[in-house]
Amino acid sequence: MVRLFIGIFRGKKVKFNNPWTIKTEEGKTMFPTRIAYDEWVNERILTEGIDNLSLPSQSEFEITKISDRFDLRGLAKSKRFPQLGTVLDHIEAINKIKKIVPVDNTEIVDWMQETAAMNAILDARMEEYNKYSQMVAKSGDGCIPGVFVCDMRFHGVTGYTVCSQGYAPCQTPLGTIRCTNNRGTLIMSSNFIGWAGVKAEYSYQWDGCLAKWNSIANTPITNKVGFINFHGIIAPQFFTQRPPQQTEAILCSIRLGSASDQSVKIVFRDPNDYTRVLDEATINVSRGEYSINYGVASYPAVPPILVEIQPSTNTTMNSFTVNTR
């Protein structure tokens, strides 16, 4: 059964798909990931509209290359490390940090430089996304002092342990999640979205990254949003595909910037249950900027739905707009 909850979003009273807090079975307080709805969205649209949804097949996406250039202009800079300028790539960020803060083997060691570079990237990605909603992300030594974001935290194990068992345990409202070493792990339930990146070698310290989406950014997205690059592991990004008004058909347009050849996965998810995949497609692109257009229809109206975009290399969301047809 679909329920709507009234709350405040950026000073306005709006409808949400989830309440502000939820009590888990263990009696702990959980902060779910929320989507803000327009006034016209109701329970019928979120049930019948989802059931009657017509999403594009793989062949129905219209993909057009706009430019051969991968343009970083418009991305944010880290306020903690403005000397880095605009950075998206993890190697570029690490190399710049090494020049600014060199290793002295007393107060500054290698893993500190890498952590600083990762947090500079995360600072910028949060600033870009949080123009529209709220994502919180942090990187650091997963052992001591540990990494925690909102209601997620890594267990304080050493890099030796992570390498030997192949994963880092992460405590979340969903229980303890095993986050695979050298990979990203999507931490998702019907009402919760988080992500973990783990980079460990046979040493005491290791690099961990946690991200939590407190609320999802609604379209239209008109300013660039970069995708998190944690040691070459690319995190997904989430948007609400939001019709501008009650309508039975919409036309969606995504503009993506890609640093190199890659496959980009687009997953359409049910806003009533994030784990329920409605449909998905894979888009193949090369270096440059692309326009990806597709249509969606439903009755009694096209509902807002969750869109997950998962690149495999440095990528920017240049815009994401939805118009009535």
C-alpha cells in the first residue's frame, strides 16, 4: 500500500514517499532516502501509473553525439582544497595533492594524501548534487579513525583483514553489509540508498568511501553534476524523473559527458520500493558529450520514478530534463 507523508523541503510543505525517520526491527532510528513529490501526485498515480508504465526498450533510446569534447567547465571545486581546481579523475587529484602536501614520513604519509584527494573530489560532487537535494559522502582510513556517514559506518578492521577476507564490513540500518574490496557496493532497500567503495592493500590503513542519499534530486537538472570517482571506482547517481505536470506522456532528455569509451547503465526503479527494477538499458558512448532522448507514457498519468545512472569511467551529468508530449 502506497502512503504519502507531508514534510518540509527547502522551506515549502511538500509530499514525500517516506517519513523523516523509521524505527527498525531492532528499535533503532533510521533515516530513509526520500523523494519529494509535486501536489498533483497521489496514491492512484503511484500505483496504477506504475503498473501501466510504458518505458523505452533498448532500441528506442535516441542517442546523438553533440561534441567530441569532454568539458569539465561548470563543475564545482573543493572548498577545502581550492588549489586543485576542477578535478573529476582520482589520479589527477592525487597527483595534485602530492605536489601541494608532500610526504614527510612523520606527519604526512601516502594514505593521507590519497584520503585528502578523495575528499576533495567528494566535496565538489556533494556541492553539485546538493543544489537540488542532499547527498552526504566521506572518505578516510576505514580502520582508525574509521569512516562514517549519517547512519552508515565501516567496522574498524585493518587493511590486512579486508584483503584476507575480500571485503570490509559496513554497519547500516539494513544490517552489516559486506563491501567487496576494490569495488563499489550499492546498499539499497525499499526506502534506503547508500554506496560504499573499498580500496585496501596488505597494510594497516585502507581507504574507504561512504555515500548516503538523504533525498533524491528531482528533474530538471540544469547544472553539471559529476559522478564520484573513488580510486577508479565510479559510484552511481540517482535522480527523480519528474513530469512537470500531470500528463499521460513525457519526453526525457539526458546530456552526458564521457571521458572515454564506456557503457552507461540506466536503471528505472519504483519510487515505492527502490529495489524493484521497472526496466533498464545500457548505452554505449565514446569520449565527448551525448544527448540521450526517450519517451515514457502511462495512465492515469506518468508517475515520478527513480532513475539510477551507473557509468564506468569519468562522467558528468550535464542536464536531465522532462517535458510533456
